[in-house]
Amino acid sequence: MGLFDKVKGLTKGREQQIKQGIDKVADMAQKKAPDQHDGKIDQAATKAKGFVDKLDGKN
């Protein structure tokens, strides 16, 4: 069993909670970082949520 399989097993059934956590972290980062970085933070959050979808097999 590889690392990817372990992560996949840990996320099973918790995808929505993980995505909410990603959103909270992104919001906090946007508050702390200068406004010029908001786009990059949003982009990173979108990619992270896409990875969660990929683990779930939705993409």
C-alpha cells in the first residue's frame, strides 16, 4: 500500500469537511497576506480541492 492509497483511505467520506478546511485556511491566508496575493491563494485552494475530488474519483 503506497502513500497515495493511505491518503485515499483517510479522506474517504470526509471530502466535504476537507474542502471546508481548505476554504478556511485560504480565507485566513488572504486576511494575513497582502491583497496582491489573493489570486494565488484562490488558485491554490482550487487546486487542493481538485486533488480531493481526484482522490474521491470524481475527476
